[in-house]
Amino acid sequence: MSIYNHEDTLYLREPLYKNSSISLVKSSDYNAIIENFDIEVRDKIRSLENQLRFDIDELMLKAECEIQELPTKVKNMKLKDFITKYNGDISKVALEPTFDFPSSLRIPEIPPALKKLLKK
């Protein structure tokens, strides 16, 4: 839409209404149109910002729920360890035994003298 000014009347090359070929708009009307457009733009920006805040809050809540579903062992380990040791696979962490037997309950090593007897 191109606009040119002649005295106090602005001429729009593109018509405001479908049936007219050239529209005449006074400067005061033109300013009102611009002000109205500015108000609508500000309202749209405010609406988009509110939607953005809502979307961010929703994503944060979903992320927190996903983190809560992770096994405690995964939550407590470093990301580097999780990737190198388990290749990023949570099922491998779940299959690993979580109970660490005390050393007193471990099967003792066979004494060397007994190993010699067993080899014979």
C-alpha cells in the first residue's frame, strides 16, 4: 500500500474498501488508524508473551515429572558416567544389582595350598 500526501488529505493507492478505486483518508483519520494498529500489535505481543510463559511453565512441569520417574541411581550419577558406563540406557542401570554385599559376606579366595591340591 503506497501513500502520498496532497495538502491535508492522504491518498492510498490501495483501496480501503473493495468497491472503491482510490480511498481518501484525512491525516487525523490516518493517525487514528496507526494508533489503533499500535494498540492491536501491543495486545498481540502481550498475548504471545503470556502464552510463552504458560508454555515454559508447562514444559518445566513435564520435565520435572520425567526426572522424578528416573531411578534414584540415575538421578544421582553424573551424565558423563551414565553415558560412558551404561551408554545412556536406563534399562542397563535398572538391571544392575543395587545391593553391595559387605566384604565379610563375600566368598573368600581359595588358599594357594588348596588350589595346588585341586589341580592334581
